[in-house]
Amino acid sequence: GRLLLYLRRFDEAKAVWKKLVGINPEQHAHVLCLLACEERFHGFWPPPPPPGFGDRQPNEVSFHRSLHENGCGVWGWLLPAHCYRGTEGSSVAAQRRDLVMIGQRRRKNRGDAYQPVRPLTDEEQDQITEWFTDLTDDHPRSDTLRRLPLYFLSGTRLGRRLDQYLRPKLRKGVPALFRLVKPLYFVPGSDMVGLMTALLAHYEGQLVNTGTFGDVPKEAGGGPCTTEEKEKPIAVLFTWALAAQHADFVGETDKALEYIEKAMAHTPTMVELHVFKGKILKHAGALQESYDAFEAARNMDLADRYLNVSACKAMLRCDKMAEAKTTALAFSAEPDSPQRSNLHDMQCAWWECYLGRSFKRQAKIGECLRQSQHTVKHFQDFVEDQYDFHTYCLRKGTLRSYVQFLRVQDGIFSHKFFRRAAKDAVRTYVALHDKPLEEEKPAEVEMTAAEKKKAKQQQRKAEQKKAAQEEKEKKDGKKKEEDPLGKELLAKPPLEEALKLVEILTTHAALDVHTYVLSYQVDSRRGKVLRCARALLRLLTLVQDDRFHPKLAPLVASFALSVVPKAELSGSVQSVLLSAVGPLFGKETLSGKDEVVSLGKKHVDEAVASITKTVTSPKQVISAMQCLEAADRGAEAQALAEKCTVTPEMPLKDLEALVAHVGALYPSVVTGVKSKCAAAFPRAEVFSA
């Protein structure tokens, strides 16, 4: 089917894809390929071109990577290169992977919204509705065939189809309903926020007052009620649950909690309601209350692994590490056995990530590095273990499966868990280089003779107790934990260890902007000017030549005003450097170091003016402050922090980063910034501390 699509033999391809849809009508990729076989729809849904040939189509990313090399893969892998290019001259900040405004919140865009090439005309919307209706008649039990048309419709047609989709799901009681419709919020031009708000308010009012869903609301085209029978109580329960998730997603936390409390008062034993409440509170920053909700859900069903993991994550967000470990090991093979597997042996990457970040919040740097290095070691083991599978895959699998296996191995170090662990480790190593840990001084010098004697006795007893414990664990078969405090990692040169991880990221995660930010931070401290320039130029390419991008601007300022003036460059190196870094300042070539410094000062003024012109994210404020700090203009940076505007639409995580940055450098104004953040997120514990 894929090859026939590439060859543009649509009639033959249609027969193949129709057969595949018959085998699995829930597979969206098969349905989208069947849609691409219809030549009348090529104006808004063209077929993907053969890899390496023809013009790229904007809808390529909607196809799965198994069908096209530019398609989307599963969660955790980097998107293809063309997903990081801006549209209509915009930079990376304006395309799929950046923030979009949904209701009262800015949220990270999704890569799995099936967006047509252009908006459909009224006639095309009628045609696509008819096409999906005919296909649904052949496969009446398929949910995918009822959901996919929503991506192609707008206005009243979208409202009518959405109404027809929601009512049966609410009547049946589908807990995952919001996850099914969530990608629709990211489709450009669709007023999903307004439609969902109107439909859910209509459903709630009718169900509470009449016990039915009532007539079709005007947002969905209007019309009489299809049935006059009273709905079961489950309908209003799931309407409240869906309304709570919708309100949380658009930033109306108080309304979301109001809806979820109504649902919990109606059916307090429903586990999913406690999970929804925990997520709402987590998004509001109330971590302790969120933990209480997740723990209540876990205790209602101790055999559910998902609830167990959710509760563990909530515990680690509150730094309850001992309790989280006990909870996480509840599902080990023999929980009461001394030989039970630990989470490291199970290569549990999510656990190591959350645990490492908890250690970092508690300033336990050695343990934090140890967890990050555990995850890095897991991926290195994956690569080594692959050699045992080549002959097996060739004997037992198809050649196509074997090729997919090779492609997975090619990109194994670009997986989200590896990138997350590597970034955490590099940032920690850079912080260690900037501010090394103070060596613990022995307290003996201030002790009296009697106190020294007593301390030696206590130390001897502690060593004997430790030796007895190790002997007992050895007899029971327990593995001895090597370097539990990470002291060996702390003893290694931090920049050398960071460089090893940066090299892997540069090779395998070249499309991630954070790769080059970290590469610059490491190389600038090593005094490697050409490597710094290479990182900045690659970052400039990724952000579509936007010199004032918040990720790039402070690095260019630091490079021009700090790195280059201090560097001792030979004639040839300086010539190469000056001929290469011109694009960072909007020039072709530069004449000397003095011009770099002069352009760097000008760049700071232009960058601050450009970044602060329209502030939509705290990251912009941090970037402007870093530019001023690179130019030794700390007073202006502090003034910028004092007068920065904080709104509820800004992401909570970015506001936490702003408070941390201001608190580290300008403690005299951090209270004011915290109060602004607390006004935007009144339940956030981090701003009330």
C-alpha cells in the first residue's frame, strides 16, 4: 500500500488500504492513507511523496513513521527535521513544538494533531463527512472513524459532529474521553474551547434539570432531542468529570475543582475522579494536596500499577523518597524476599529521573548525579545488548522488522529519557564547576581530649555495625550498593564528564535546541572558542536565523563580551573565527576582536528590546536578564525582574525557573516576584514558601 501510494497508483492502493482498514478499523494511519487515495481530497490531504523525492507536504507528520520517514514516531523520540522548521518565515518559536494559547493557558503544541494542508471549503467538508459516514457504516464499531472527521470540520459542522461523538461516550461512561478529544484543541481555526464549554454547560444543565441531554444546542446546529428517555446517573457523573478536565486544560482551576467535587460527592468510590483531582491540583502547583489525591486513588485499588506509579511520582514531587520506594517495590516479584529486584536492576528510567530531581531539590548533588548516570548506563547497555539480537531477528522476523530494529538502534540516544538524564547531569556538572562543593573539615580540631576519645569509640562501633550489616546482606544474597552517595562521581573532573554526554547529544540529538545550549555552556568554560562558535551557529540554524531567540540571544552576548575577549587566538584560528561568526551579529564577516565586542554590546540592547517587546513567557524575561548580566549590567537586570509582568496564562514551570533565577542573583527583589507569581497561581506551594 505504501509503495503504491508513492507510485501514485491510487486505485490499486485504495484496495490495499481498504483491506487493511477492514482488518483493523481503529488504526488511524490506515484510515489516513485510504483518505490520501481519494484524488478529490488531494487539495487538502495530499498523499505523502516518496522519501527523498518530490515536494514535502505539511501533513507528512500526521502519518506514522513506519509509513513515511518524515512521519511521527511513538512518544519519546525526536520529531523529524521538517517539524522544526517555521512556516511563512516564522522561527522555531512559532511552529508545532512551541506554546500555543488555549483558553487562559499557553500549552506546548502537539505533534499528533492531524492537520490538513489548508482549511476545507463548505463543499469539501460535506464531502469528507459523507466519506467518513459511508466508511463508518461498513465498520460501525470503530471509534476512530467517528473521531477523525473532527480534524477536518469547522463551525457548525464541527459542533454537530462533536455533539454526536460526545453523547454516546458520556452515556456509556468512558474515563479516557478527554484524552481522545484533547488533540482537537491544537487544530488551527477550530474553536474547540468555545464549543466544548457551550456543549458541556448545556449537557450539565439539561441532565440536572430534566435527566436528559436535551435538544441539540445552537452551537451544534440546533435540532430536537433524539430520545426522550431519562439518562442513567452515570451520564451526569462523566459530564462533570469531562467538564473538570476541560476547565483545567483551559486554565480555569477553580471551576475545574468545583466540577470534580460535584462528581466526587455523587460517586466518591470512583477511582478516576481522585486521579483527575490529583492532576488538577498538580497543574495548580498544590503538590501536597495532589499527593493526597493520588494516594487516595492508589489505596482504593492496590492492584493497579498505573495508580501505583502515579502515586510514586506524586510522592517524589513532594520529596517523600522512602515512602515512594516502598510503594514502587510493591509489584516486585517477591516483595518479602531479600533477593527482590531493585528498581535499578529493572532499568526503571522514570523512577531514576524523578528520584534524581528530588535529590537535586534537596541539594544532594552526588545522589542526583548517580541517578542520571544510572539512566545513561541503561542506554549504553541497550546498545551493547543489541548484538545478541541480530541473528535472532534475521531468523525469526521479517526483513522489514529487522530494518526497523536497526533504525531504532540508530536513534536510541535521542530518546526522551536519555536526553532528560544527560541534560540533568550536564547542568549539574556545570554548576559543580562554577561552584565546587566545600570539603568537609574534620571536627577533631575543636574537640577536647575526652570528646576525641568518645568520638573514636562511636566511630569504631559504627564501623563494626556496618561490617555486620554487610556480612548479613552478603549471606542473604543482597547486592552491595556501590557508591550510594555518589562521592566517586563528585571526585571526577566535572567538565570532562559533561563533555562526554554533550558529544553523545551532539551526535544523536542534533535537532534538540538544548543540545547546543549545553554544548556552549561546557565549551565556554573549557575555553574552546571555535567549538562555542560551532554550537551557536548550529543553534542559529535551528531557530531559523532568529538572532534574538530567547535560547540564543544570551549565549551570543556571553560569547562576544566574555569568551572572545579572554581567548588567546593564533592568527589562523582568529581568521577562521571572524569569518564564521558574522551571521550571529547580522554581518558576513568581522574584522577583529574589537568589532566582536562592539557588536556584542549592540546585540544586548537589540536583544533586550526585541525579547521584552511582547512578553508571553517568563523564559523571555530570564533571557533578557541573562543578556544584561553578560554585559555587566546587573542593575538593569534587577530592575527588569522587579517590573516584569506575571499573568495566569504563563506556564507554572517557567515561573518557577524565573523565581529560581531571581532568587539566586537578586534576593532583595525575589519576594516581589514571588508575590506576583502567587497571585497568578494562588495554590502553588513553591511561591508561598
